[in-house]
Amino acid sequence: MLRRIHHVGVVVPNLDEGLRFWRDALGLYLTKSETIADQGVRAALLKVGESEIELLEPLNPDNGVGKFLARHGGGLHHVCFETDDIDRELEVARGKNIQLIDQKARRGLAGMICFLHPKATRGVLVEYAQPIDE
């Protein structure tokens, strides 16, 4: 079952500059930051209430986030819903013939993640995340 909005993803041209606004100017608390090489991004999660903002800086102009930055100059990228069973959510989506980007969950900054294709979600990139206790 989808429990809440886990985070909203925002593409930024430079993660450090993005942090200066979201963390320093708005006062959001940085909870996690890392380079995720297999996804080609530097990413940071910032806490706001019970949800988070995820900042994404592309490492490569040819990956999905890099292409998004080139087309849109950054901005709102995706909405992520938290679940306690990501594999079940993928099966439910498949059963409803929802087009998927990821056929199985993979490791991401928010835990185990997967994406639904925006063609199936009326133009919104939707992510599911199952947090991992670390």
C-alpha cells in the first residue's frame, strides 16, 4: 500500500548551489547526500515535515536527468510514494497494465526504488520507494 509522499524530486544544474537555496535559504535539514554512479546523479535528500525534497544533479548530459536539465533547465522532476512492499506495488502496477520503466526494484538514495513510465501516469514521472533501515 502506498503510505505517503516520500519526496518530490527536483533537478538542479549544480547540487552545491541547489543546497544553498533549499538548505541554507529555506532551512531544510539535509538528511542524506551521495553520488549514485549507476543512475548518473549526485543526489541529496532534505527533510521538510514528514516528507523530503530530493535534489538531483546529473553527472552526464546524456542520461535521463541530464536530458531533463537540457530540456527544462531544471525544476520539478518526479513525485515519489513510499511503500512498505515495493515488489507488491510493481506486481499491482503490472496487473493493471501500467507501463513501467523499472521491471524490478533497484537501490536508490531513498532505499529500494522503481519508476512508472510517465506515458502511463498522464505525464508525471512516478517513483515508488521502500526505505531501507541503515
